[in-house]
Amino acid sequence: RTLNDFLRAQPEDARRFFLRRYWYAESVREVAEACGVSESKVKMSLHRTRKKLREFLQKERLWQ
């Protein structure tokens, strides 16, 4: 539930990249090709989303 709450609050592109990469286990290249963006954009978005997720989980006291 917590992860769903976090993902719902993210921009559509970031959410799409995150789910394709970590739920469907697609490579960065596959995500980029499927979404019509550069690999660099996907990598940076994933980096930022992971950082936001870590902060969110710390706030929820689920990560130290």
C-alpha cells in the first residue's frame, strides 16, 4: 500500500519508467525505446525517483 501511495504521487513518466524497470524488469534501454525517450532521461528519472522513495520511506519510518 505504501509503495502504491508513493507511486500515485509521482509524475506519470516517472511512474511509468519505475514500474517498467522494477516491476516488469525491463532494461533501461527497453524502457527508453518503449517510451520514446533517451536512456539518459530514463536513468536520471529512475535515480530521482529512487531518492524520493527513500525519503518517503524514511518519513514513513520504514527505512532507516
